[in-house]
Amino acid sequence: MHFQSSALLPPKHAAFGLVAACALLAGCAGAPKGPPGLEIDRSIQAQSHNSRVEFIVLHYTSASNERSLELLSRRNVSSHYLITDEPRPHVYQLVDESRRAWHAGVSQWYQRTDMNSASIGIEIVNAGGAGLNWAPYSEAQIETLLVLLKDIVQRHQIKAPNIVGHSDIAPQRKVDPGPLFPWKRLADAGLGRWYDETLAAQYRGEFERKGLPDARWIQGQLERLGYDAPKSGKLDKATKNVLKAFQMHYRPSLYDGQPDAETMGILKSLP
């Protein structure tokens, strides 16, 4: 079981966390080794296994600290972690990593559809936004997130392309964590995928000279990178929604869902 360090908690939370941890450890120490009447031998452990966690999904809450905590702990939705927007962000672990949190909903990434079963969800308190008006993330929130992500990635050996936003896995209905989320900064810290900017500029030039690819090519490239893209061969609304999610992640200066040479260059340059 993963415990949050009491050093990161405000005093009132630190005392509670220490008592809770001690109580839990005491309970584990006295726990039976198996069902009554059945002795289970755990002296031999298999070598062939890995973590159930393959993905990390990042969200914003669109609510205040208090409201976010209430929604994620008492309603029909949850996440493993919640990062508040206090001057010194507080990190709540609301669901144990061994359990399914209900954060992803109907979603898909690299053909995987039951995302809740294979992911850790992290909610960040942020008001969200729409159009050109989006709430920024604080420096303290991002620094806190980086520490948390590094720990989770190291323990579960999560691959860079599998650190995603809710909008990446559910582009038809979600936009969080939004265009102000610093994906490049995460990637620079070794936490997530990014593109070769020199190569992307080269491809952009080619598209500007030769013209843009057709919708079927765009859909195929989005699918290659993990997105649940239509196979219609048309630049329909669903395809534009996926392209918008891609732009929010990799080209947040303009996320209109329209193909252009810059977006196509980035799309082609991603491994």
C-alpha cells in the first residue's frame, strides 16, 4: 500500500494521517492469512507479473477545493488523487491504487476501452474554462504534480505515451485538463510524450508546399498515436473533435479542430 508522507500534510492532516496509518498497519499485522479454515501458502511468489496500472489520466475538477473533495469522495465519481489549489497544495489519496477509481468514464486509448481498470486518475482543482477563457494552473500545483507523477511512473513503469488527459481518451465529450495544461513541461521532465520540433517544422514545410493530407490519413495518424479516431474518411465532427483534443495537447495556441500544416507536421513527427 502506498502511503502519503505526513511531511507533506498540514498539521491537522499530518496527525490524522499518522494515526490512520498506524491503525491500518496494526490491522494488517493481525489479519488472517486466508478464509477461516483454509491455510494459504504464500512462501513462493511468481516472477511473471506486472502492475495493473498502465495509464495515468489527468483531469481538472471545475470546482473549488471543498466542492471537489465532496464530489470525489461522496458522489458517484472518484479519483485516486486530488491536488488542491492552495498556496501549498494538499494531495489527497482518495482511492488506493490497487482499486478502480471511477474517473475515466466511456473512453479509449490504444484500443483499451476499460480505462478505469488500468489507470490512475489524478484530479487537479482548477476552474476550467471555455473559448479563450481558461483558468491557469499554479506553479505550486504543477510542481506538486511532477513529484507525484515521478513516483507513480517509477513504481508502475508507465510508458510516456500513456500519460494522457481526459480529453485525449474521451475527445467527444471532455476537454480537461484544457489548453493551459503544461504538457511540454511534463515531457521535458521525462513524464509524457512530445514531438521533435525540428522534424515537425520540416514536415510542416512539406505540407505547406505539397498541400494537406486527406481525412483518412489524418484519422489513421491519430489512431496510430492512441486516439479513438473515426474511420469515415471524412473530416466530420467526430474527427474534428479528436483533432481538437490532439491540438490542445500538442499545439494549444490554436485548437479549432481544423487541419493545418503545423498540426499535420506535429502529427507526423510524433513517434
